[in-house]
Amino acid sequence: MKKVLIFSFTALLLLFVTMGYSQPPQPPSGAGHGATGNQTGGNAPIGAGTIILLILGATYGGRKVYYYFKDKED
């Protein structure tokens, strides 16, 4: 039963992974913004933060697995 639950949860996460994209670029501002050329709005950078969270999550998960098997041996 536990394996079915884990598989279902993983499948659900993979289905919703497309919702995690960052914001699309904003439309160009109108004339009179004081700068040369079309200026687009800023986007939210998510590159470095995502990598840090993935590394921390993998470390935490690895630690939990290590202690699980260590306790199982004792």
C-alpha cells in the first residue's frame, strides 16, 4: 500500500510540473517612459534559488535514508 501511495504522489507531482514556470514577460510599456527603445517589465529570476533548494532537499533526503538504514541494521 505504501508503494502505491508513493507512486501516486510522484505521478501527481510530475503531472503538475508544468505549472512551475516563472512569469511570462510583461508587455512593453507605452511611449513616454523616458528611455530609448522598448523597455519590457522585469521578470522574477528563479535559477539560483531553485538549484540551492534542490541541493538542500537532496542532502536532507540522503541524510534521512542514511539514518533509516543505519537504524535498521541495529
